[in-house]
Amino acid sequence: DNGGTLEADTYLLRLHTDLGQTAFLDIDLGAIDADGAAFYGGVGLRYLAYSGPSFRLSPFAQLHYGAGIEGDEETGDFDLLQGDLGLLVAGRIPLADGLELEPYAGPMLSIVRVDADAGDADEDSLVGAVAGLALVMPDRNSVRIEAQFFDEVSISAGFSSGFREAAAAIGWSNRPGTPMFPAIQRGDA
């Protein structure tokens, strides 16, 4: 760790689809804006390990890549690779017909690497936590806000809309690699 931090906003379009009844594939496409916009994208896999009437349990893994991120004069431009593993517990609180509140939280392992030209910019803490709140509406639509707790606190927000066997989500985060609401989302579970 060189004591530096990466402060950047990420903007993502997440496409996710079912890989069976309990597994989900996420494809993220977007941009990261540190000092200038650059490509940022990745893939993720979520698994619904348990779904009961009052809570759900879901492990997840994701890998994101940022290409040609503009750094400062010291670091220059660099590429970023981030891998995350986590386990989420999501509560289920029925509010009205077809409307549900889902608070979720869990531990998360996050590993960040940058290319050699930018120096050693690894994170101080590999293990952190994630917590969020989702309002799930009919037809697999949801609005979410989420926080991650690692070296610093990061916030993300997003909207998800479901259609047939796939869904799309848009979101913003102030930290690269934020899961952006990977909480278990299954409209028919």
C-alpha cells in the first residue's frame, strides 16, 4: 500500500439472467470516472442457497475490470482488476400486496489490483462488510441503496427492472467494484 486512494464514481448497466432456478449471471457494462471516464465492466455469479418465508441466504462472486483509468501525475493511466466474494443474508418484510422490504447484510472479501505502472495501490483491508435495503415491487422491479465498509465507507444506489427471464439494472457507486445490489432477487421465490 502506498497510502494512496482511488476515488472514483462508477456507472453501470447490469444485465442479469437466471442460470436455472437458484443461480444468476450478472453482466456489468459501464464507466469509471476518476479524473476522466474509462471503460469499467465485469461479470458476477449469485446463488440462492436458501429461500424461506422470512429470509434468504446467497453467496456471490464477481470480477470487474477498468481499462485506461486516468490517474494523477504520479501514477499516470492504469488498469484496475477487482474480485469480490461474499455471503448475504436478506430479510423479507411484506408491506402490501406485491411489495416487500428486503434489508440485507453480510461479510465480503475484496481484492483490488492495478497494473505495475501505477505502483502498489492495493487495499489495506481485504475483508469488509456490505449492508443494504431494497424495496421490491411487482414484476421483479426494485429500488436499492447499499453501503460497503472496507478502508472507507462507499455508497451505491440503483433501480432494477425485470422482464421475462432476464432483468436489467442501472446504478451508481462511489467505489469501483461495489456489488450494486447483489442481494437475492427472485420475483417468484
